Amino acid sequence: MHRKNKKKFLNILLIPDNETPSSNFKIRYSAVYGLLTVFVIVVASMIFGIFSYSRVLQSALEKGKVERENQQLREQLKKVNELQAELDLLRSYNERVRNSLQGYVSLANDASENDPAISEAYLPEDVRKRSIFTSIPQLVPMSGFVSQEFQWPVHAGLDIVAPEGTPIKAAADGIVAFSGWTYEAGYIIILYHSGGYSTLYKHCSRNLVNNYQIVHQGEVIAYSGNSGETSSGPHLHFEIWKDGYPINPRQLLIGLNVGE
């Protein structure tokens, strides 16, 4: 009987370091085995939980990273599409500048194909009566001072600085080839003139003319601004083109001095 008790119970003897009587406890081995089993299960569960949580966390981080990369790719693709659209538009402008600047009559015919009202508003006799000098871009388009000179091919025009809202005038008689918005130049106006000339007015705050509209030299066509990705302050970027190639506006503008 004594040997059976030894196998079934674990004796624990507590001996204090003072005169207090010692204590003796008996614990069944089955209870000890049960506690050890529970302890092992708890530890294993904690390890498995930590491992599972780390996998879930890693998966969430990777998913977030993929979503951010996808968002960046979508934004880049959108920007590429915008740039491609602007490039196609600029190519179209260049083609029209090279091939379509043949005077008021041809410009009016091209415009009337897109807008029948232009043919009724266009009066060739009135144009013929005006001086030839008003058809050449000689008028300084805006009061201000020149901050950057013509330096082809780096800079195709003059930058004239003035407070935002300063009136911008047509440098010569012409027809509006384009009045609208581009990503880099902001609000822009392109005028066609007789004799193979065209003028460009960039970074406006507001355009006052519409496509295919007839304008006269000195007429206010827009207000200066700071629109467009490449603009760093209120100014007018002004270009003159002749037969599809840019020329220094100082060759034609009358009364434009350095630092005006």
C-alpha cells in the first residue's frame, strides 16, 4: 500500500528556517500532469497566436504597400495621359502654325468650317481698309518690365512681369486660333495674323476672347495671371512666330525697352 501511495502522490515538505513546525503536502501526480499539460497548451497557444498575428500584420502591411503603389501608378498614368494630350495639342498647334498662316481669308475659311457664325461676322473689306501696320505684331501687349529675354530654344519668348489682373492687349489684328487652358501654360491665347505671323499669350488669369473671334490691335483679350504648372509668379509669357518659327519679339515690338 505504501508503494502505491508513492506512485499516486507527490509529497512536498516545507521546512521553515525558524521554530515553526514543518508542513507536508500531497499532490496527485495526475493533477501535476494536468497542470503541466495546461501550461504547455497555453504556451503553445500564445506562440501560435503571436506567429499568426505577425503573419496577418505582415499581410496587411504588404497589402497597404501594394495599394499605395497602385495609387501612385494610377496618378502617374493620369499625369502621362494629361501630358500626352497636351503634347498632341501642341503638335496640332505647331502644324496649324506651319501650314495655316496664310492671311485673314484662309483663316476665316478654316474657322467657318468649324463655326458657321464666323463667316457672317468676318468682313474682308474692313480688314483690307485697316493699315498693314496693325496686322504686324508691333504693339507691346502689356505694361510691365521684362524679367526674361528670348533665348531660343530654351525660352521662346519674353516674360513681362506685372501685377495680376493687368490688361493684356492683342499685339496686332488677328483671329483667335485657340483660347483655353493647358497644363503647363495655364490660360493661353494664340492669335493668327496675316503675313505668316502668330502670337502666344500664356499664364493669363482670365481669357476674354473665344476661338475664331476677330480681334484688333490694342483690344484687351485677357488679364495677366499666374496660371499653369511652369509659372512661378504673375507675368505674361509672350511669343511671336513667323512662318512656323519663333522670333525675338524685340525685333518687332515698338517701345519695349530693357527693364520697362
